Amino acid sequence: MGGETTISGLKPVARQSTEAMVTEHLRDFILSGEIAPGARLTEIALAEQLGVARSTLRMSLHRLAGEGMVTLVPYTGWHVAALTAEDIWEIWTLRGSLESLASRLAAARPDPEVHHRLETFFTALETACARGSLREMIEADVALHRGIVEAAGHRRLAAQYRVVEAQVRLFVSTSNSFVATGPDDIIAQHAPLIAALRARAPEEAARAAWEHDETEGRRLTAWLAAHPGTGPGTGPGTP
């Protein structure tokens, strides 16, 4: 007798609403490094470029505002979020706390597969840096840190990291786009952390993760101080 064939491992294809797709496109654009912090986002132009109604676009912008990606400035409209010195301090200290714990736990994991996966994340970052694509470098950088959190094997830690991940991505995007001196600099930033993870040295990994986040936080703060005009209404406008 014939019957239906089921294949294990297959998952239903996700159906996204137009709003969800617009939100994803806008989020990727903001985090690509191709638009400066504080840049103005014009609803009419964006809706036309994306081929969607302004009401749909507006819902997506409000959703991104909830993630800290954009801000609505009274009388001037939407702008890409511009990090303040306080924002930078809050993000790097929170990120440093979470990633320091994750790195300590990941380094202590005995499973070789866990460490193999971490190597693949770092290799992807090296590949992106070799290609010189800023967008790829940002995505690979974020993926590496997310991978370390996942490698910790701590569900609640991973859940807390997801809450702030969008702002961490904005931090990384801004830092890699405007502060890093190039691909070699990005690789060098991660070298002590990767070395500690490879050595399976939990305390060294925790310290390296904190120092990485602190160093980049201080560099980004210094960049902001040197560019005081970076903020809502001062960046290049979206036509």
C-alpha cells in the first residue's frame, strides 16, 4: 500500500508578512555600515524604494525603534540611532558581562564539536576580512560573538543576550565602520579571546572577552568625542 512519506529534519517554510520583510531589510541596511549614525530616513523615499505602503513602512520603523535601531525626532522625522557616550558605556559593560561569562563557560566545555564550531565562526571572520567586504565583516563579527554565547550551553544567558543583540550589532557596526582601521585591526581585536578559547583557559577567556569589549567601547567613545556632530539631523539624508 502506498502512503505519505515523511522526512525527519524538515521544517515548515516560514511565511513572513510584508512588515516583517521590510523590517528585516531596513535592519540589515542600518547594520551594513553603509549609512552613518544620525542619518535621516525619509518615509516617502523609503516606501517607494521598497515598494510598500507608508503605513507598512511606518510599522516597521516603530518596530526598529523598539530595538534601538532608529529614533523618531519630533518635527524632523526618523533617524538612524546615534549612540551617545552613555549608550556606548551601557552596551559595552552589559555586553562585556554577558560575553565574559559565555567565554568562560565555552572555554570549559569538553565537547570537541563545540570548539570546532567556534573555529568555523572565526574562520568565517577571517574570510570576510580577507575579502574586504564591510558588510560581511560586520555579520561575521556578530556571528562569532553570538556563537560564543551559544557555545556556553547556558539557555538563560543566551535568552538575555538575544534581548540586547540588536544593540550589540549596532555597536559592532558603528565600531567596524568608523573606528576600526581595517580588516587586520578587526582580526587583532579578537586574537587574545580566540587564543584563550583555543587553549581551553576559562579565566583567560573571560578576561579577554571583557577587555575586548572594554577596549572597543573606549575607542568608540573616543571616536564619538572627535565627531560631536554625529547625531539626529546631522547625518546624510536618505533621498
